[in-house]
Amino acid sequence: MSLQKSKKDTIDLSRRGFMVGTVNASLLMAFAPAALASVQTAKVALTEKAFSPTVWFEMNGSGEVLVNIARAEMGQHVGTALARIVADELGCDWAKVSIRHVDTDPKWGYMVTGGSWSVFQSYKPLSQAGAAGRTVLIDAAAKLLGVSPDTCEAKDGLVVSGSKKISFGDIVTNGDVDRTFTTDELGQMPIKPADKLKLVGKDTRALDIPAKTNGSATFGIDVEVDGMIYARPVMPPTTFGSKVTSVDDTEAKKVSGYLGHYVLDDPTDTCQGWVVVTANNYYSAVKAADALTIAYQKGKTAEVSEADIQARGKALAMDPANGALFVEQGDMTQAREQAANTIEAVYTTATASHFHLEPVNAVAYEQEGQWHVHTGNQWQSLTLPRVAEAAQVTEDKVTLHQYYLGGGFGRRLYGDYSIPTVLTAKAAGKPVKLVFTRPDDSYFDQPRSASTSVFRASFNQQGDFTGMEHTFAAGWPTKAMASGFLADAVDGKGKIDPFSASGADHWYTMANHRATAVNNDLAHDTFTPGWLRSVGQGWILFGLESFIDEIAHQAGQDPVAFRLSMLDGKGKQGGSAPESVGGANRLRKVLEQLQAKVKNTPLGKDEGLGFSVTAGQERTMPCWIATAAHVHVNRQTGDITLKKLTAVVDAGIVVHPDGGLAQLEGSLLWGTSLALHEGNAFENGRVKANNLNAYTPLRMNQVPDMDIEFVQSNEFPVGLGEPGVVGVAPAISNAIYQAVGVRLRDLPMRAAQLKEQLKA
């Protein structure tokens, strides 16, 4: 399937009808192409599978409901959230609802889990489909009960009319259901108002937790198939351009279980200079790989360092001739020329690795001309075409089987680890399970690129703020892995990675504002830049919200009051239906609530309280969050202690409250980790820290207190997986400045750096 920006992330249900029919003692409910739905009955289409129906949910004679989930589960409880939407509209007994994660059969449409899109993209179509199913159940029940449908209500797995009632199971067993809905009919299907919802937004049992706690959940790394051998890759010295010149396996042959090795010839160019070892057990594969002696012709980036990547980013960002225009509001050129005063600041972030708990892995084999790949993957529709290319077959000859992910965070959006697995299985002629060690995984990781952001603010004779320029440079994941999703610059001159620019199009009203996105070409030459939780917002908003504080101080204003003055909801900042109704006014509200919430926070010596407002993940799906960080700074050592994070969040309807809270807790802690602890560095063309003894994410004894408050809202639900990450770093930066008057402009914010500035 080709990648087109218009497809974006969603299964396109906008041109589909809906079918409900009893088939073999089950009630099947499926989306269907509108044209087919208009010429075939539901029963015939569902029975004959004339169009490979997308059976989204089905009900058996016991009233049990199975909801098929086309999104990946990586700890965010997406199956529970989506099943709630369906079950609430149907009127199900939640105790009889279960979920199933599906493979890449084309009937499921475009498959991706990322960007905090899952609930946002699915809420309306699944609500309307559930409402259609409820309508059919009520009509069938009314006939069986001998009453008018107008007197019936579906609730708790029953259809009730006065003193009469019938279970969903009996309706399935005894009813005769055969109903199609046109695209227009489905689109006009009335869904329940918020005050009628019994599952959405309420505390109910999560469907995915039992399997995770009792050990029955199957992750990609758990998969075993008959006749399988094990494999481990030996990572080349550079991501690109390395070539194997010789392999000596004399010592590897002494390892019991060693079967051999392969120098991969990869049509996709993903595995440049790769050697893969095979063995009859994983331990032997690991040991034999370490015993190989391999000589390489290294790629051209073999001596590239973190400093080189940062220097290239800064040079690109400082040159106004570079980049593509992302935002152009007012006349920034005139504002700068007429300015009586200007300030400038450069903010940087270091390379950040994923280090998910489960290293990447896959099982691959060919069976009767069909390639099967078993793995955990976030973006199956991106991965499948490349796997097919590697196997040199058409896409219909590849099936990706989905499993729970032991951590995704964006790393598994592109399942490139499936490619060497398929290549090895093809070479060996056997099923292969390829597992990366954590160091292997770190070298093959798609880290968040180091970044540089250059800010300039202009002020008039009266000292009033008149405009801001923002140029930001980094490696672009979308350019590297999904170039069809690049967006046009606002002036039509050049392309932009929208996921590496989002956030620079903020919700403040500014008379003059220019934002320019620049691709760091050296980053692209050195590694594959990746999507990491919150993507561009995670580094863009660090600089933006810190610099907003700098502007406020320069203008002699309180930083919170300054923000509130620009969050007026005027013009384009007013938002649009359904996803951003209220616009900047909702951002203003959460900031006001946060300000009131923390106003009596006692601050000791060398303590500060910093603020930020963010609206991740994108303007087309904003989650309104105000964050406050309470920090203490040790002036002697420079140590920064984050004592507490407080956040007020407006995410519209929170479909799965417990899951939503967990998402916010996890994302705030991830933001803390990136702000104060995490940071990798390239050295000789590859990352320096290749395991968790050297890479230092947040530890348990560093976890701050957290106070998270959701605004009660009936607005359209938006994503919660990533937005919480974004506001933490700038809030900490602003708190440090309040505490000791030092502005840290580099992530992670290190004690040694702060100590030196305090001395100065």
C-alpha cells in the first residue's frame, strides 16, 4: 500500500457502509465498502465473505461479544479503550466482552498505532457502528417480544421493554437479523450523549491486565514454532555504508550448537554490512556471534561524533537560507527591522535512545508460498511492504502476526528488525527466531535525533514583545522511513516532517511569528532518526516554553500572566470542531486552574516553581496541559531535585480513566527522565551507551510526587499517550531559573553544567 499524506494514520471508514447479520449462530457486525453494501444483503456478504468483511465485533448465542482490535498493545490499554466505546453503544454486559488483536489481513485496512491517535481516530466510527448494532438488536428484540422498538432500551446485555426483556444471546439465537446501513445512514447514526454512557469515562475492569499479570500474555519474544532455529545479528560499525570483507568463524565453531553464519544481501538496504549467526539455541547464537572475527570496510560516518551532529545542526539553524517555512504569521521581517531590542537563545537536546524493556525480535518462515512474521509492531502498514521487498515477493504474500509489545515508544513504528529475520530464514531455509541483545538493539535503534533550536524575539521602544522567530534542526524520522508523509511548506517551497515540527505552531496569539524547520543531513547520514514518545514536541517545546519565560522576563512580566495574555483564542487560535473546540481558551483554563492549584506551594531556599503550557500531540488533535515543576537546586553540587510535578489536563472525554491516568503518569515520568537523566552520544559513528549500565534513565528513587487533575469535559476525546512528556522539561528549566537565576538550555540538564554556571 502506498503511503500518502491523505491516508495519514487511520483506517478509512468514511466511505464504508455497515452490515449486521446472523451467521452460524453468531451476530456479525462489519464495515463494508459502500458500493457492496448497497447491492448485497448483510447475511449473504457475511456468510460468503464476498469482500473479506472487516468483522469488527461479533456476538454469540451466549451474548458474549468479541471486539477485534487493529491497534497494537504496548501498555496503553488500547483494546480496553476501544472495546468500551463499542460495548457502551451496544449496551453490553461488560463481563461478557473480550478483545482480540488481529494480523495484517488487508480487510483491516491501514494499521498503525502511534501519535496518540488510536482513541481519537476510532471514537466516532466505533460509536456509530455500536449504535447501528444496538438499533438492529432492538428491532430484532421488539419482534420477538411483540412490542414497538420505541419502547425498548438496550442495557447490560438485555433489551428491556416495560416488564418484558430478552437477552442479547437469545436475540442472536432466535432472531433473524439482516440489515445494511449506507454510508450516510451510518454517519447520521445518533450516538449516546455523555450522561447516558455507563462504560466510557467510568471505572471498569480493564480487559488486557489479567493476561499481563498472570503470565498468559504473549509478547513477540515468546513466540516459538516447530523446526525453528535461533539467530543473533552482529552489528556493523556504521548504520550505512559498511561492507563485510572477511569473516573468520574458527572460534565460533567451537561453540556447541553453532550452525553457521550469513552475510546478508538485503534488497531494501536496511542491513548494510550485516552478519547473522544461527544456532540451535539462543545462548549459543549469542556466544557464537561474540566469537566471530569480522573485518569491514567502514562507512563514511565511522568517525562522526555527537559534537559533529550538534555543530551541523547549529550551523544549519543559524543560516536563514536553510529550511522550510512551517509558520508565517504577520510580518516578522518588518518586526525585526523595526525592533528597538532583540534577544536570542539557542536550545539543544542530546540524542535519546528508546531502550524499551523487550529488545526487538521476530520469528519468520515461509509456508506454502506465504511468508509469516511473528512480532510486536506499531505500524504494520509501513513495515509490510519492506518485508515483502526483502523476501522479494508481493505484499499479499506476507502476513504480520501481532503480539503485545514489551515497550514501543515509537521504536516499533517501523518493524525493520523483521527484515534481517526474513533474510536469514530465506538463507537458512528454516523458521528463524532472531533476537537482538540489548547492545545490538541500541546500535540498531532509531534514536531521537540531537536537535538545535534558535530563537529570536523582538521588542519595540516601549519594551513590548512584537514577534518571535524560531528555527529548529534535527534528523527527521518521517523523511527517513515514511517520506510519503512529508508535508509542504506553507509557502510551497520545500517539504517538512510534520511530526518533527509539530508544537512550533503553538496556540499563543502573536502579531508576528515565523517558524522554520531544518533537516540535519549529517544525522541522516549517520543513523536512522526515529520517532520517540512525543516525537518533535519533546524537544521543540523544551526550547519554546523556556524561551517564552525568557521573553516574559525581558518584557518585565510574570511568566504565567504573560502566557495568559497571549492565550486569547483569537483568529486561528480559536480552534475548530470537533477536535479543538475552544482552542487556546481551553489552554488558558488549564493554566488558570493550575495557577490556583499551586499558588500556596511553600518554596524553601534555592527552590523554584516553573510553568509550561502544551497542546500535544498536534494542532489537529490537541491535548491541553498545564504543567508546574517544583525543584530544589544544590548550589554546591549543582544537583537538581524535582520534588513535585502538578498537571491540569483537558483531554475531552477520557474513555478509559484508569488507563488515561496511567498514560499521564508514565509520560510525565518519561519527560522527567529526558529532562534530567537521559542522553546518549554518538562516538565513532555509533551510540556510546549501549546498555542500561551506561544509559541512565530515571530511577525509582528519583521519581517526584505527582498531582494530576483531569478537567471534566464532554468534548471530543483526544490522545493521552504522548502529550504529558512535552511540558516537563521546560517547566523544570523555568523552575531552576526561578530558584537560582541560571538558565539551562541543553537537555539533559546536568548537575555539572549547572554547577559551572553557578560558579560563573
